[in-house]
Amino acid sequence: TEAGYTWKDYFTDFPSALFLSRLREPWYWDCFSDIAGFYEDAAAGTLPTYSFVEPRWLTFYDWGASDQHPPHDVKLGM
């Protein structure tokens, strides 16, 4: 950000990047979007300089985790 590059964290179930307390500041709130925002930005040609796409970390009902870590099914991986 300080160097003038844009970035956005696209998440599925929750943005794990928020474990970094510095990123919780209000001026970074626009740098987070759900995964639907990734598809919208990609289709519109408006992806930032850096795009971080986070997998689904948790299995919830019929939605399987897509993080490719055991014991999750790697076929669901992103």
C-alpha cells in the first residue's frame, strides 16, 4: 500500500489475513472482499495489483473445505 500498489484479499469463509492486527485498521476495510467479489473484479478487469485468494478453511454442511490440507479432500482445492 505504501508503495502505491493495490491489493485485495478475497476470502470464502473468513479472511485469515485479519489475524494480522495491522490489517484490521479502517483504511484497509476496502481491501477485503468475499470470493464473489473476485469473480466480479476479474470479469470487469479491475483486479488489484496483488490478489490474495483464500480457500474455504472449514467444512460447513455441504460445502467442503478447499484448503488442500489433511484431512480435507484435495479435489476441492482452489
